[in-house]
Amino acid sequence: MLNWFRRKRATEAPSERPVRETRPDVTPPPADAGSEQTTQQKKRRRRGSRGGRNRRKPAGAATTAATEDKPKAEEKKQPERKPAQRQRSSGGRQQQRRRQPARRPPLPKAKRELLVSVDVGEQRVAVLEDDRAAEVYLERPERRSIAGNIYKGTVDNVLPGMEAAFIEIGLEKNGFLYVDEIVTPELEGRGGRKIQDLLKRNQEILVQAVKDPMKSKGARLTTEISLPGRFVVFVPSGEGLGVSRRLDDDERIRLRDIVKAVAPKKGGVIVRTAAEGASAEDVERDLVFLQRLWKSIEAKTEKAKAPALVYQEAELPLRVTRDLFTDDFEKALVDDERTFKRIVGYLKKTSPHMVDRVIRHREKTPLFEQTGVEDAIRST
């Protein structure tokens, strides 16, 4: 019996035998301690998973809870800024920024003078601003511009495909007239806007040069005749009244009322920018002068045989005096006797108060050299 018990114990698996701890420094914990620790861990996990007191709350949750617990009175202390308030504040800042820079005072008007120098080979006109050359104009007799000249011409050829016609005006090359430039009422009444309905070959017609001839092209022409004066432009075949848009509204109204009182029954009138500050007498005097000029052109046209020049635009000194020499000029110096008399005679008819400002230059030193304009021309 004892032998059987020993054999059976010897055949038992090593894993089934009890194992003893041999490390002297480690004392195995009692069975009770291990079970208690495991139980406490389970309890803690159970509490944390169910939201106990010791549970750590995330930052977002804490913020949400804090805001939920705050009373409504605290929320009113820090109201949210609305987009409309931002727009108002940004607009206010922009207005402050715009108001910050101070306006610069207007610059003083420049001292302006007109110089007219006439020689055998050329005519020159200069505009001085504060004793410095600002503008210089030059014209030679052989290259004199024909823009503004009025001719009694003859229709040489009509081109229906181009809606234009060639007009013989007595120059080397025939002038060119587009159908859109035919504005005479008599021609428009013939029906349609086709060139062949308005003009016929060998027909006599009164035209004005708009552009000078260039290379192989002839001068560009128009049938709408316009006569420029100092303050107004008279259009014999036109209608109505126009005022330059460069003028202020108050000045435009004033000049419009003046012209309405003196405007002719036939023809249109355009008030120029140079009429700013002009009196009613000045405007009326200028308009009367242009009406007399037109009557003389009509009389010459009836007697002339086409092609012929019936009116020639003034020379450079007189044109510049008419268009530029206004009240803001202190004086005009002229070194030629004939040109001096022509300018004075023109101003007596149009602007008598400006005659005293025209001075005859009689010194030995040439006018352009004395004023430094000659050096300015050479340096350019």
C-alpha cells in the first residue's frame, strides 16, 4: 500500500506540485491584501465610469458647466459685439483717417505773359508762366495750316461704297468729305443719309477744312461752318445754345442767360471756356462781330467762282491772342509793328479793356533772347 502511494506521487506532473518562494527579500502578500486591492481598483473604476466625485473632467466640459452655472446677470456684463457695431466703428475710423489730413491751400496764380515774335521766315508765340516758357507755337508761311479756312468747292467724285465724296477746293489734292459731315439743312432735306442722295457731281458746295492734308491724303472737310470768337463760337447752320462744361454751374447759368438775350434768330451759339467772368457787353460785342463776319463770307461766296477760298483763318499771332489772351494775362509783348496793329485792332472790336495790356517791344535785344525763351527752345 505504501509502495503504491510513492509510485503515484512520483508520476505526478511537476506543474501540479506546490511551488515555494525561495527569494528571501520578497515576502508574498497575504491573500487578504491582494483581494482587497483588486476590489478597491474595481470600485474606483466603477465610480469613474459612472461620473463619481473624483472623476477628472475635460476642459470643454468644465467650461460648459461653468457657463451653464453662471446666472444671466453675469452674461450681460460681457455682451457679444455685433457685426453692425464693427462696421460702424470701422467706418468711423475711416472717417477719422480721412479727416486727419489737412487740405492744402490753393496755389497762387502764376504770372502769365504772352510773347509774339514775327520774322520773315516764321512766326513764333510763347506763353510765360512766372518768367518761364510754358508753351511755344511756331508757324511758317510755306507750312501754314488751312484748318478753319472756308472754301467754295465743287464735287469732283461721289463714292457710294465709302459714303464719301472728293471736293475740289483749289489745292493740290482734293478734300475728303464724309456723309456724316454733311449737316447743311438744305442737303439733309433731299431724303436719306446716302451720299449719292445728298451730293451730285459738279455740284457747288461751301465747306470748311477740319484737318490739314497729310502725305497722300487731302484735307478733311465739313459743311458745318463754325466761326470762333473770343468768348463764343457762331454756327450759322446750327441751332440752339451750348455752354462749355468746364465752367462752374453758376457761371454756366449766368452766361446762358446772357446769350439767350442777345442770340440771333438763325444759327447756333456755343459759349467758350474763355468766357468765364466776361460781361454781357463783351459777349454781345463778340457775337455781333462774328455775325458781321459771316455776312461778309456769304457776300464773297456769291461772287466767287468755285473752287475758291472765301475765308482764311487768322495767322498764328492773332489766333493765339483770340484763344489764349484772357484776363489772367498781365501783358502781351509784340516785336512787329504790323502784327501789333492787327492785334490791337482785333481787341478793340472784341475786348477793349485788354488793349492797354498789349505793348510794343522796341529794344535792340531780340524778344525771345531777352526773356530766355530762346535758351529754353535750344535746350529741348
